[in-house]
Amino acid sequence: MTNLGKSYSYPAGERLEQSQRILIVDDEPRICSSLRLLLEEAGRDILECATGNEALTILKSQEIDLVLLDINLPDISGLDVMEWITNNNISTSVIIVSADEQIDSAIRAFRSGVVEFVRKPLGLGEIQHKVESALYRRRLERSHVLISAQLEQSERLHRFLVESSPDLIYTLDPEGRFIFINGRVESLLGYSRDELIGSYYTVIVHAEDLERAVFAFTERRIDDRATANIEVRLRCKNNHYLHFESPIVAVLSAMGIYDNGQDEQEEHSKLFMGTYGVARDITERKLAEETINFQALHDHLTHLPNRRLFKDRLELSMTQSKRHGGMVGVMFIDLDRFKLVNDTHGHSEGDELLKNVAQRLSICLRASDTLARQGGDEFTILLPDLSQPEDAAMIAEKIQAEFKHPFNVAGQEFRATASIGISIFPRDGETADILLKNADIAMYKVKSDGKNGFKFFVKEMNSCYHERISLENELHQAIENSEFELHYQPQVNVKSKTIVGFEALIRWRHPMHGLLNPSGFIDFAEETGLISDITDWVLDEACGQIVLWRAMGLNDLRIAVNFSALEFNNSDVVDRIDRCLTKHRLPGHVLNVEITENLLLHDVSGVIDKIRNLRERGIHISIDDFGTRYSSLNYLRKFQIDTIKIDKSFVRDLNEHNNSLPIIHAIIGIARGFGLHLLVEGIETRFQMKSLLDLGCEVMQGFLFSKPLPAGEAERLLLGANRWGELLDSSEG
């Protein structure tokens, strides 16, 4: 083993038989030690350095067989070192060993002539084999050069090297027929040597490359003008490719052979004997380059063009539109409720849905259109050569019609919808970025208007877009600055004339707009992913308040907190609730988790398990606004619910002139049939209270009793028990 302070130089002949020298260039001592341990064996000298400049110094002064080179070095890039090696014709092999994941770095490295590219740390397990292969090739190349220089004295050794070479080596007669070819042809192209001897070289050349290959295979020159590194596609026997589904790609070098030496000065006076050539298989490298290039411009999941390629094509279409007239359309498409699929079924099912969506979108387009994936559940479509904007509307309508057919997700039908924004060049912008932004703005306008539709961009949308951005920033600040507060609306047992609990209702004390109701920001918080932070704050604040009331001896109160359906898509929702109760040392029965019927539509075991876990902790579960959405007795059977809240919309029109209560009667019957508690909200008159009490509804909530109050006023309400007796007594007259 050798370090920088102890190295030796050998004459070329001696170096062939003795040790091979490996240089490790890496600034991580741990990596250097690992590589040394992996590669250390008899017949190898291993040197180490930590910078690119040290590597250059060593390469200038010593002969190195193999360099293991990191890209990210503290002074200069490993790619710069590689370029220096190439530019200075340094005879060494290079394997890149780097954690750099940039595709451009890999492309640049391969183009500079590296023999392998190994990712660390995952690829280090393969490094020993790759080093052995590189050193083996190095030995062959060194041997090939040496034997070529001593051909007349070393014919036997020359034959050995030719037959052992990983390259295809051949000799043609002056007419282009094979007179020699090494055994590599059998493993590479499937021919036996006997089949090719006497045949023309055209047998193994791809038909489309014959015209270009003729000059290489019939090369007569022997000087530096001779054919070198010409790419040619080779054809396997009967077109049966042994390792790839495409033709073999080889780099071909060739030179003329003459009867009495190869003196360039006398070439014209000698007898031309044929052509000697070497073909190196670079199919794997070409496929790797094509893969890298494809991945740089395409989405790996759907194989659609990515953002970069889409923008290039959009800019080209805009240029052609300026030159020839016409319009260019840009569609920005966002799937509605896609997060539900990922959170409910998992990311693999979400990926499968995205691939199916890509296929559906593709069949709606013209051959000249481009469909691209921007990322996540966002797609863009380029519509060149439009005669009028309405042409884009027709395609949007085709997409919506196609989306009416359900998708299959995890063996279940899933009906996806899409929000589509459209911008038109040159009407809506002069650059690709502006067109994409305006299509995005139009798409968000569709989202805000209820989703599942399409809109063209108009200038007035800009203000909505800026308002949206502003609201999101302000909502972030509200969370950071604790600008929220809770109001509490009592839930009253009319029969016992007591307050049995409170519903905690969030308010936003906006620094400019004053007190805001949740209708102005909760939906937006769900859309932007801020709802969990807000829910955690509400839960913590409500639990803290109930602790204070229990300290006053009010131990029978229950606090109700509204939970977004999106919360039950999160795997940690039960743990978060449990941690909050533990923090405030509260039993589970003091908390009432209110959910909407939307959650019941998620007929999946995960949601059922979460509700069951909450029930096991003693936490009560209520369905808010029951009957206003998609009620189903089957859902009530599967989900362990405690209470049904009759929505105020069924109570609002109940008065002395209209006492028809068919829906309320039905809901009461459902509750009794399933053994559920009832709570009626929206009680504003004594008549409503008396009518519902007669039907057996004892627990109520509404302005008749109290509006939502700040914590201090709610506390005073709790202590003013006489008022409840007077109010409820008057209702019995």
C-alpha cells in the first residue's frame, strides 16, 4: 500500500507486470478509508488526495492506471479534473464516485470519457467489480499498445490479446470481405467466425448506416487521417439482438494495411492488403445517455414532457405564431380532491391514478398538442395553431366529458374532476412564464367558484390572485402571532334547564378587518394545508378553557370542537387529540369531536379505525349538519357515532303558520332506531323550542339561548342560572 509520501515510477515494460496504481480523490476521509479497504490487495498501489489540485499534481508527475474521482471537491470540481485529463491526453481510466445527483453532471462526465459513474453511498457495493473491470480493460489496452509495437516478435501474444479483447477486432481484404474476426463477434452479434469469413462487411452493418460506414470499413489511410471513433449501428444475426431490443451501437476505428510496413511517406508505392479495424460496443453507454437525456426532459412517472420541455415547446410555438399568425393556447389543469386518494389509499394508488389521468387527457388532444406534467397533480397542455379561443374551450369540454367516467383506484371506483384554467397567446401574455401564470390564475378562479370546470383568463382575475396570495400570507401570520380567539355557544338541555356543554367556534381577530367568522378563511386553510395547525390551536385553547371551568366546580360540561374531514386523512389525528387531552389532564368524555357527513363518504377502514380509537378513549363523536349532504343509513351503521345534530336549515322555517316537520320527524326516527343522541341547532324562537321538545328533542343550541360568546361572557352565563329557569319556564305556558 502506498501513500503520497511513498510512491514509485516504473518503466512501461515493468509496470505492465507489476502493480497497478489507483488514485482516490475525495475530501471525505471516511469514503477514502472505505474505498481503500474495498480495493486493497496484492498488485495494487493506492494513493489518496483530498483536492482537485493535488490530483493534478500527481497526474502530472506519475503514471496512474485508474482514478476514483469525486465531483464535489473543496477547490475545483472533479469534472474540471476530468476535462484536464482529456485535454492533456493523460493515459488513465476514470470512475466518478460521487453523491452529486445532477443529471447534467452525469452527462458531462460520460461525455468527458469516464468509464463508470457510481453513486455514493448506495453504489459503493459495486465499486470493487467496476474497479476490477476498469483495471482489466486498462491492462488490455496497455498490452494492446505494447504488442502492436512489437508485432513481428510477439504474434502469439498479439493473438491472445485480440481474442481476449472486449472489442470486436477484424481484418478485411481489399474488396471488403472478412479475412479475420475475433471471437467477440459471437457474444456481441451472434455470428460464428466461420459464418463471416469470406462475407462482406455489410452483413453486420445496420441498413440505415451503410452509406456512412462504407468509408470506415474500406479505410486505406494509415496516418492521423484514418477513421477514428465513428459511431455505427451493427446488426445481429437474423436481427435477434442478444442483450438489447435495439441495434448494437459501436465506435469504429480503422486503418489500411500494406504489404511492406506502414510508412506514410511510401504509402502510394506499396500494395494495399486490406483494412484493419476495431469496434467497441458502446450500447450501454448510449442507452444510459439517452435515459439521462430523457429523464432531464420528461416526468419519470407518466413519461410526459416535464416543465422544462413544455416551456421550450411553448416558446417555439409562440415564435411560430408571431411568424405565421394564429393563436396559442395554454391549459393549466389541477385535479380536484387528489390529496384524498393519496391520504386514503396511499401514494402508489395515487401514482396509478395520475398515470390513468395522463392517458385520459392524451386522448382528448390533437397530434400537434403537447401534454406535460408540471408536478404533483398539475398538468399543462399546449395548444398551438388555434384559429379562435373557442377551439380551446372545445378541448376543455372533451376533457370534462372524459372525466365523467370513473377511474379505478385500489379496486374501487373514484370519480375525479379537474379545474382548468386557459390563457391565450398573444392576448394574455407575451412570454411563456406569463401565459403559464395566467392560466394558473384562471384555474384557481375555477377552484374558488366550486371546482370542476374551466375558465379563460381575464385581467380582473389578477386582483383575485393577489388577494389569494395576500390571504395565505396573512393566515400564516395569524397562526404565528396567535390572532385567533374562541367563542363559545351553549348547548342547553331544555328539559333539565341546564347548560350541558359548549361548541367552540373560532374567530380571527384580523389586524385590519376586525373579527372574522370562519366562513371567510377555513375553506382556504383546508386548501392550503394550514387546517391542521388551526385545529391544533382550537383544540388546545378549548381544552384549556374547560380545565378552568372544571376548576370552578363545573365538572359536567362537555366542549365540542369541529374537525375538518381532511384531518381524518392524516395518520396522526388520533395521537394529536390524545396528546392534547393528556397535556391538560382531561378525561376523554369532556370532548365532543364534530364531523360533517362528507367524512362518512370515506367508506374506508382507516377512517372507521380512527373514529373507533377515539370512542375507545371515551371521546364523543357527533355528525354536524346532518341531512344536508349525502346521508346514508349504511354509513351510520359502520361509523360509531354518538350524536346527530339536526341542521338549522330544517328549523329556520318552523313557526306558528308552518309547523310541517317531516324531515325532522325522519331524522328523529333514524336517531332512535340507531340509539343515537339528538341535538338541534338554530333555535331562535320559543315556538321552535316548544315544538321540538314535544318531539323528544331535549338538547338545543341557538340564538334563543345565546349567541357565541367570548370565554369571559360564557363564564358569566354559566353562573347566571336563574335566567335559564325564567326563559324555559315561560316556554311551558
